[in-house]
Amino acid sequence: MKTPINVYYLEAINRSIEFIESNATKDISLDDISAYSYLSKYHFHRIFKSIIGDTTKDYLTRLRLEKSSLLLKNSDKAINEIAYECGYSSPETFTRAFKNYFSTTPSQFKESSKQELLNKQVIHKDSTLLSLNVSEPKIIEINDLNLVYIRHFGSYEKVGKSFQKLMFWATKNLILKLKPTTLGIVHDNPDLTEETKIRFDACVLITKEIQPKGEVGYKKIKGGKFAVFRYKGPYETFYPVYDYLYNICLFENKWELRDEPALEWYIKSPPFNRPENYITDFYLPIV
């Protein structure tokens, strides 16, 4: 049976996004990306922009610069080192691109991040993990994870629709346990990323690799070391929890983040639990 054209394009865009995000710091071209999507570059460029809203160049630039901003804030690496690590051929090229995107230089951003951290510490001076309904962290090692997912762009408040679509697909296409394991992959910081461009993957854990179809993709998340915090409460209050974890706990424990996204592991979730009883494990990837 022939694959419908819109399903074929969604599969192609999923493949291209995985390729871009896995190779964002390398010297990749439109030819490389379109070849990975199995579309001609002439059609691919138009289709990518119509579905994602950005050109591949703009998408790649945003990933590189937002990664660099996190390194400037959360590491002691020199600006020159960060420039090369984020795929720029020279510190000068990096500085121009960074200033064009953030309207400030990398050195100014790094300095302002120090002040922002001090401000956050003042904001959270009366906060504790206990007051935020968060348990003390556990340091664990996990194996690689096989996931099926639907990529969501936009407000975190609307990710529920992506989970609904994914679960509908999963009940028709997978042999599921009574309660499948659901996860979220958090790619972006809402303090840095425009809301419409925020990336989030609604995921279901599976036991082995499958052939993705349409907007439902497959990915393998690398295992490794994580600091795991268990939170009890509604999803609407995730922001202050993340704010505390990244601006207080991360520095208090002197953890260095790996270049991997954070994971949300939903232990108790809708529709069988009330919001105040939701339990979510936050997985922060650390070295």
C-alpha cells in the first residue's frame, strides 16, 4: 500500500530533525540534511519551512546559539572553546551570530548570567525542595531508552494533545502494558526560546527499535548518569521547580550538565489521578 503524501513528508521531516539535532555542531549543509530525509533539496527546503516554520539554516543556527547560551551560563569554559564546541569556525563568527540573535555579546551574556543567578538565589532564598514538593535527588545510571514520540512545538501547556495522539496511535500499533510508560523530552529553556519554537517530545517507552510512520517517530536516548528529583503536584507548577533545580541545586551540588536534554518520567499522571497527586520524576543529565 502506497504511503499517503502527507505521511511521507512528516516522516521525512522527522528524519531531518533527528539528523540536524544529532549533528548541530558539525559542518552540515542543506544537501546533507535533505539526503537524510530522502527528499530532493529543492522540495525539502520548502516542505521543511512549511511544517517547522523555519528554514534549516535558521533552525540550525538557533540550536547552536541556544546551546552556547547554556554553556556560557552553566560552565566555566572559555568563550573561544564554546564557539568551536557549538560548530563555529572562529570566535569572531560566533560572536557576530550570537549578538545578532541575542542582541548582546557572549561576554556580556556570561556576565549578566552571573547577576541573573544571584537574582534567582534571592528569589528562591525561602524555597527548599521540601517547600516545592520535591524529594532529595538520587544519582542513578540508566541504560539507553527506545522511544516512540510525537514532536510538539509551542507552549508546554498544550503538550497533552500530543500525548493523546501518541496514545491513540500506540493502542492501534503497539502491544502495550496496562499502563504504558510515558516520558517527556524537554529540549528548550522557556527563558531563552520563543514560545512558538519550544520543542518537546511526547514519548512512550518501547522495548526495541521500530519503523516510524507519519508524525510518530522513533529515537534512542543515550543512557548515562542522571540526578533524579521526584515532584508531586500539577504540571502547571513545573516552571518554579525547574527554575530552582537549574539555578540553585545545580550550583549547590557543583554538577556539570551533559549535552543531553532533560527527561520527565510520568509516574502518576492523567486521566486516573488528580493534578495534586501527579508524580513526575525530573531527570537532569549530569557528567
